[in-house]
Amino acid sequence: MEADSAYTFAELFKKQCQERPEQIAVVSPGENLALTFTSLSSRVDVLTQLLASEGVLAQDRVAVCLGNVVAFVECFLALSRLKAIAIPIDTSYSPPEIETILSDSGASFFLLREEHTAPFVQRTYQSLGHGTLLLGRCEGDDLPEGLDDVVMMKYTSGSTGTPKGVLLTALNMAAEGQHVVSTLQLTEDDKSLAVIPLYHSYGFDFCFMPMLTTGCTLVLLQSFHARSVLRALQTQAITLFPAVPFMFDLLTRIDLSGQSVDFSSLRYCISAAAPLSARTVRRFYDTFDVVIGQNYGSSEGGAISLEIRRKPGVPSTCLGKPLHGVDIHILDDDGNPVPQGEVGEVVVGGEQVSSHGYYRDPALSAKAFRAGLCFTGDLGRLDEEGRLFLSGRKKNVINFAGKKIVPQEVEAVLETLDGVQEVVVVGVEDEVSGELVKACIVASKTFTTEELVSFCQGKLAGHKIPQRWQFYTTLPRSSVGKLDMSRLKV
């Protein structure tokens, strides 16, 4: 990252306020708000004073459970001014899941909207205005030594286990913003549409951080409705649209009879968080004449690689080249580089990688973070052009009677069967074989098991052909489109 004295969210924001005070910073159609950097700064001033008067101090951990509303932006900037540590929480989490994060993080305060307080009646709240924003108090605890440079604690989704808090410094986040901006060559003239939640790493990195880094405009939508998104893309002259695969798919299903669509302002459509099927890429291109790109990243390693425009026919496993400032290594189990083109663990370097690892989990941190590198647990390879192709998760490799099966290989075959709209392959426990191969399918027509097995024969080795099949209307996902693997494995 280029040297810059402005690292914290507050410092980056101050720089934009000084350089382009009358530029529109945030637009929220649902709240009927369009704020310049100057007007947004005034609102942040008020919130900062309110939080300080309620006792929020430097290094206090403050959980923020807000969706895509202006208050989310204001809270992060105000907390940064106070040098507190922000903890974004998924608004779709259940009360027990939220309580787990509040307890694990040692949060002293909890910011949320008035309509979300019912499950937390045991807490006392102070109204802060700002769209019915409330401040709740938690027990909290002392911050361990050596974490005084942490500005944010991102909790992983926890779809396959207990959520883990990833510790991120001001430098980590500033580097992340710079990498995205530099790779996409974003400027103050760009407009990003945030329909993916800002509390998710993907939304935060591709929508919130570019606004702070370049002064471009952030347009907020509180939820995904295909026609509302289609309208916003045109009326707001959006240039950057990060989304997840099911959103792109639903946009192609809108009846456009007699309706013209103007996407002339749109520079980038980017997909992440789940595999993007070739079928969706093709349908979106055929419908809107726009090519979707594909991003690969994580809370721990930041935005890692990007296929800026994935042309139809390029496999979904292709996730492009490293972002500017990011290094990708493919290593074997002993930590040695593998020959170009061979599969190994994807290991990531760069200033965006978490400097402190997981909160209060030294054993897991030592495994995932070594020598400034993030060991992702993903399997992949680099081609001769330096593009990353994912093969699967190390821990998701299916062990059937001692034979190792990579789920993506089976998925790639089943995706070619006419009528199969979406497929995910998982391993399910079995007393005899250790694991069985299970295919979870969304299809437009009915298949028999015999038809599916027959289709796979000759294309897959016998032990790779699924022994179990289950059909879904839609696959279970989280609020940001990530597959809920725990529900698929039953």
C-alpha cells in the first residue's frame, strides 16, 4: 500500500471532508437521505459526543448490529474518532448467536435499532436518536495487552462452527481499501451500490472502504428486491455493483417485456461469497450485455483475488489474479511451494492480512497465521497467467473408505446435466465408509436416482458418484448468500 498518514476510518474520512466537502458521500433512498461529506461529518460529530457522554472510551469494544442504513456509517466513524473497537454483527443472527458474540468479544456496549431490542429486554438502553438508534450496555472486560492498534473485530459467519473474532488494525483496513481501489481504479466519480450487508466483509471492503479511500458515493439499499435494485442501478448511475450469485440470478428473471434497461454507467458487476455458475454468467450477459466479475476473499485475508470480467465459458473455479498489494502462494502440507499448475493450500500475504489473528484463540491463530501469511484452508492452483483456480476446502475433502474426493470435481460434472440449476456436493458421516458423497440439487425437472447415476458413469470414478441425493427448491443460505453447510450435511 502507498504510504499514507491517514489510516483509521476517522482519519480517512477527515481527509475526504477536507478535499471534497460538497461531494455526496452517502445516499439512502429508503431513508430519503443524501448527505455530503460535510453534512455527514456534522451528524458524526453529534453521535461522537453522545457516545462519549455515555462513557464509550478508547479501546472499548462496541458491537454494532445494524443493516445498510446511514447510522451504520455514522457509528463506525464515531467509534473510530473515539478510538473504540467496532464489532459488526449480522442482523439476521438469532439472539443466542448475538449473545455469544457479545460474550466472546468482551463488548462493553451494543448499538442497535429500537425495533430489534425485544429479544434483549434484560439490558438497559439509552436512546441516541439517529433513526431510533439505541445504546445497550454489556458486562465487558479488559482488553488483553498488545491489541491497542486494533480498530475492528470481524466475526466469521459461524455456519460450520462457533464464530471467531478476527482482529484487524487500522493498517489492515486501510490497505484493504487501497487494494480494492487500486485494482478497480476507482475514483471520486464512482458510485457503489451496497445491497450486500455492510456488516459482512465483502460489503464493507467493496462499498464502505472505497467511499473512505477515494471519496466516491456510497448508495445504500436495506434489502434485496430485484426490481428495486434494477431501478437503483439506473437512476443512481451506479458504477460498482458487488452482489452474490443468487442476486444476479434473480435479476435475470425479471420480466422486462417492453422495458428498456440502461446500464451504461455500470463499470463493474462483481460476485463473491459463493460459487458463480456459468449459467448465471451467461444469462446475465444475454439479458443485460454486462459481464460479471468474481472475487475471492475472507475475513482473515481480506479481498484476495479478482477475475474482473469473467467471460462466459470460463469455469466458476477461476477467481482471477491477486488484487494489487496481495500475494498468493500455493503450498504443500509441509509449507513448501508446489510447482506451477499443481494443487496446494492457498496462502495469502499482504498488509490486509490480520495482524493479530483470532481473538483469544492462540492455538487457532498459530495454525491460520504464520510469518505474516494467512493459511486459508482452501485448495487451489495458479495457472501460467497467475490466475487462481479453487479446488475446494482442505477440510471439505470427502474421505470415502480412504479415498479422497474433491466436491468441486463432482459438482462440475453434475452442473453439465440439462435441468440441474444448482448443485453442491458434501460429505455425510457413515459408520462403514467414514463418509458418503451426497449431492444437493436444485433442478427445473424431476430426476430419478438411476438417471443421475447413469449420467455420472463414465464421467466420474465409481467412488466419486454420489451415494445420496437430495433435491431442494432453494439451497439453505445465510443472509449474504453463503451456503449453510451444516444443514446440507444432514
